[in-house]
Amino acid sequence: MEISTTLSTNPVSDERLAEILADPGFGNHFTDHMFTVEWTPESGWHNARIEPYGPISLDPATAVLHYAQETFEGMKAYRHDDGSIWSFRPDQNGARMARSSARLAFPELPVEDFVAAVDALVEVDQRWVPVSAEGDEKSLYIRPFMFASEKFLGVRASQHVTFMVIASPAGAYFKGGVKPVRLWLEQDYTRAGRGGMGAAKTGGNYASSLAPQAQAYAKGCDQVVFLDASEGTYIEELGGMNLFLVYADGRLVTPETGTILEGITRASILELAAQRGLKVEERRIAIDEWKDGVASGEVTEVFACGTAAVITPVGELLWDGGSVTTEAGPVTTELRKSLVDLQFGRAEDTNHWMHRIV
């Protein structure tokens, strides 16, 4: 993929950038440039370009606004102590976007072009990648996304598709250190069913979580736990994270995929845990297994994982009429440290997961 570059004539000043990187928050500030490439049946992927960050113009009849044909990814770039910049398993993000694209009737962007697009943007905007001290966990959050950009109101796959990449500096997910989260057990709403789009990273899955998420906030909780759509019995995932249960006998168990998103962090945890001698299981987990397991001591730790928070311990699960509590234990703590140290270059990359950009 040939990429043309038009640099911004009005980049953020060094002084203002220093202020932003000192306290970036999440999703509040965006780099000076963005990447775009377009697809049509006649020309395939074409007109790949990096240009100044700015608004995009859409006709009111643009298909994505009416039928939600859209996919996205979430990943990060990390600055190491020597000044080099790396991403974590970007090929896996590219492969997952291809799977999401197939489910949403999009053309698939080749994985190598996905990685090249991300690399090109980060290289141009490398000054936006924060320096991170240990415990700081600052990074550049990267958002690749694809949408139906054809001006057409018929219900069919779009014949014009746009893929873009934008980036935003991000601070530590947990200010002041990792904090256990409180989860609300959702028993009315479901996230996805068999044959649906649960395994695709598409905006509709997140939109469907907003109403139950608001109810969870009202009950003093941080996230929602969704159960399966068929029986309302088996754990699926949170509104935006995957779940793991740690058992006293050394097992690490997570819900099987199919109707949940196959997280890159989730997959990495499964591999790291197996390498450390833990027995890993991907299977259906009944909600009562979680409740009863905590009560009996069989389940010793519960944690959630995702790109933004990496790994966060679950402190409490609440539902109408009850709750169970757990604490951050050694498995949660050690796995989190292993991943974060790897991403920031403080540990040897024996699995060759890190990809150098600059």
C-alpha cells in the first residue's frame, strides 16, 4: 500500500503538547494527523493518505448513519526508555478487524496494510507518544475504524468503504494505582446471541450496553456483567472487557468465545498463564459457579481485562438481593505486571509480541 503524506501546517505547539501529555486523560486530545484509505468494487483499496487531523464531511444519506455498518479496533503505542516506540501484537488487531469486516459484509483490509497504516500514522505523530515512568502507564491510544461511506439508502453492503486511523494520548486507566471494580449482574438485557455480532468489534455492541451500563452506574457499580441470551445462565463478558476466574487449584477459566469479543489481551493472558504453569480453560461458566465458588473459597480471584485497563481486579459482584466479594490476588497482580512490563520494554519479549514502529 502506497501512502501519501501531507503534513499539517498548524501542528500543536511544543508547549501545548507538553501540557497535554502531562495529563492526557483518555480520548480528550488527538494528534496532528489521521490516516485514510478508501475502497470501491472497481478500484479496491486506494488513495491511502496521511493528512492533517480534522472533520470529515458526510452526506446525510451516508449508509453508516442509517444501518450502522461499522467496525473498529483499539490498540496502543508505547515509548520505551531508549526513546523507541512499539505496538503490542498489531497483527492480531488487524486479523480481528478482518474477522469483524467479514461479519459486517465489508471488504477485508489485508493485515499487513492495517499494520502499515498504524505504523505510518504513529511515525508521523511520534512526538505525541508520551514518556512513561514505571507505574505511570501513559501511551498513545490508537483507534482504527471502518465505515460504510456510500451515499445510498438501500439495505445492502456499502459499495464505498472508508478505513481511517486516529490517535489520542492516554494516561493511566487507574489514577493512583489499580483499583478493584464493582460489577452489576445484568439479568434483563443481553449483549449478543448465537449467530449475532457478539464476536465482531462493532459499535452496535457497545451501544446496546449503554442502557444497562447507566443502570449499573446508578447502583454504584463500574461495569455490567452480561449473561447468555439463550438461557440467562452463563457468563459472557462486561460491557467492554473480558472476564477471568482464578480457582484455588491453579485453574484460570474464561468464558468461551462465539458470542463474545476475542480480546487481544484475553488471548495474551491465556498464553502467559499456560507458560507459567496455570491450567487454562475456555468454557461456559454458569453465574452460580462464580457466586458459589467465591462463597466456598474455590474461586479465589476474579479479574477483567482489555486494552485500556490491561487487567483490573474485580472486587464485588452485585445483583438484586445479594453480592459476593473478592480481592486482588497474586495471579491477577503477577499477570498484570508481566503484561505491562512487556509493553513498556521492562521485560524480555520471549513471545515476540512487540512490534517496533520507530
